[in-house]
Amino acid sequence: MTAQPDHPNAKAGHTLISVDAMGGDEGPAAIVAGCALSATANPDIGFILHGPRDQLEPLIAKRGELSGRCEIRHATDVVTMDDKPSQVVRTGKDSSMWSAIESVRSGEAAVAVSCGNTGALMAMSMIRLRKLPGVNRPAIAVLYPSSNPQGFNVMLDVGADVRADADDLLRFALMGTSYARNGMELERPRVGLLNVGTEEHKGRTELKEAYDLIRAQGDATGFEFVGFVEGGDISGNRADVIVTDGFTGNVAIKTGEGTASMIGNRLREAFKYSPLSRLASLLAYTSLRRLSKKIDPRRVNGGVFLGLNGTVVKSHGSADATGISAAIKLAAQLSQNKFNDKLAARVAATLPAEESVK
């Protein structure tokens, strides 16, 4: 089989996903493999893969699932994890990341997916796609495993910007509520503001100001504000949307991922301790496998950039084919639900008329 780089049968997929094929730690082979997994699971999507043609063509040719559903958009440069966002914005126009975003900007693709440098991806996305009216700071929202009936909480921001004032936190609450409605079908999401305690007098000035702003919007916007929440509530069932600044959110999510990884490693060590423990692991295999799937960060891989005139999904840099496939699945769902249009309408409807974020 040979790749069809310039004229793919994109019409075979109703939703076209733009993928930065060069951004991950695992290289383009893992990204192409993830696209193949997604193509098998969802016949309604097609792909534009951005990167050096000579590297991508042989990888795609090995994947029969991508036949007629994948276009290569040649891009010579690659944004590395060490590149500074300010420099990439000036010199990265020939990169696979820039090209992937351009496909969304032009309306050719519905969503862009990249495993690359988060700061560079956000900077490029803001410059090329621009912010929605009424949004000062975009946010990255993720699904965090929780004990809620839906199995996840929406948490934002987790790294788009380390700062956030009271007005930003209000907008994060509105955007997070929209994501919970459209991503998890929650009619009236519960919103919590992350703090060092649940008492109203605790926390920094901007948190206290945000508390009042978010509480005032709750009834009018159709969400329930549960007040301040603590770190233990991120994976609990007190709220459906956890609002915080990017510094705190990024530390929290990476701490959670590291803890889950450590527990998994310790369990494996414990079950190898003796013949009896190995037998116990066999007896508990089904339950352990179910638990592993629920907390596996690969299966909920994908942070969504909220607040832009276009949808961008940021995958973990270390994602394998399973993780890439999960990010693409999320991107397709958001596109098919017309999520960004609903988000823009929600912002415009709930903020002052001069600013004009479901």
C-alpha cells in the first residue's frame, strides 16, 4: 500500500482531526499508531498529519486502517520540549505544530491535537486562533478520575497560565461548567473553588473575590456553586468542576498522576512477594484490571484549551498509541458536539455586554 499524501479521501471521515505528528516523546510512530487505533474505533473521522513527509509516508503505509483517511501536510521543523514559546512564535511557522493549528484556523479541520511543548502550543494557539470575546486568559481543562457517578471531575486551569485573578477564575468556572455539560451531560454541574480550606475567610484576596463572583453567577448560569473545596475534593464527589489557577492545577494533576503510578508499582511489587501473593493476584486479576483502567491516565489523556476561537487538545508528551487514541477520541467528541460554539455562546450570554463564554 502507498500513502495518499495530497488528496486523501477525507470525505470518508465526517470529522477531520489535525494532528501534530512530531510533538511526542515517543516519536511519530506512536502518533500514527494512535491514529490507526482511532480510525478502527471510529469510522467517522479522518486525519491531517503534519510533519516531514519522508518520515510519515512509510509509517502510514504500514497502517491499512488509515488507507484513504489520512493526508500528510509536509512541515520540516519540529518544536522541541526545550524550545521557548516566545522563540517558537517568531521562528516556528514551518513547524508541524504551527501547521496543525493552521488547519483549524482555516476551517479545514475541526480540532488540533498535539503532544508537544505546552507553552509553545498555547502561545501559537492564542496567536493564530485568538481568544474568545470576554476571555482574558484561556485555560487547560482535564478530566480527573473521581468518585462521582460520572467517574470524573473537570479541573481547570492545569497549566495554561500560572496566574489567575478573580475575574479569570469566574471565567474558568463558566467554561468548566460548559465542558461538564457537553462532555459529561451534567444538566446542573457543581462548581468548587480550590483553596487551603473550606471556610469563607481563608485564602488569598483573589480567591475571596472569586468566591463572591462565582456564587453570584450560579443561579443565573445554571450551575451550583458549592464554595471552597480542598485538595482531597479533586478526586471526591463534592464537586463536578474544580476551579483553580494554572500553577496549583498543574502541581495537583502531576502529583495525582505520580501517586497513581507509585501505587501501581507498589501493588505489582506486593503481588510478586511470595507464591501466595502471586496466587492472590490471579484471583484479584479482574478487579485489578478494572481499577487500572479507571485510573490509567492514558485513557483520559487530553487537556482541552478553553477560551479560543477553535478547539485544541493537548496530549501528554509521553503518550503512547493508547494515549494518543484517547486524545483523538476526545477531540472528535468535542467537534461532533459543536462544543466550541456552545462555549462561545455561554461566555457571550453570561458576561457583560461590552465583553461578550453552554
